[in-house]
Amino acid sequence: ALLAITSFSTPEPASAQSTFLCQDTVSSRGGSKAAFKGPRQRRAMRRAKRRWIRAVQARYGERFANFSNARNVTWNCETRAQFRNCNLNADPCG
């Protein structure tokens, strides 16, 4: 008996062919003077993240401004007196 095996592939749609790219690191900073330490840290991080997104939009466009796609994300938060500062560094990708 003769057995024939055929394989083929179909081209991917254009959207699947697009390349996932990362850009140079973008840094931002957020601060908070909330009354309690937990909310102060969360607020400072939230502000740094919003500033990062705005900076990425301005520099690289909307495609790269999705924080969920960012790579090499680092946070550095410090307290000075009653003020909490958080620095964010991340590579925008899209």
C-alpha cells in the first residue's frame, strides 16, 4: 500500500506578521505625600506609571504606550520625611 503525506502552510494574516519591537528605556518619577505609608507608595507608583505612559506616547506613539507590554521594568521607591518618591524605568514595547 502506498501512503501519501502532504503538508502545507497558509500565510499568516498581516496582523500576525507584525513584529513586536522594544524601544529605548523611558524613565519617570512620581511622588506622594499621603497620610499613610501604603497609600503613599501606591499613589507615587500610580503617578510614575501615568507619567511613563505619557512620555512614551509623546516619544514613540500610542503603539508603545501599553504598560503591560513593557520590558525590563524597575521600580525604586524612597521615603524622605513624609514624602514618597518612586522612580520607574522600563522599555516600551509594542
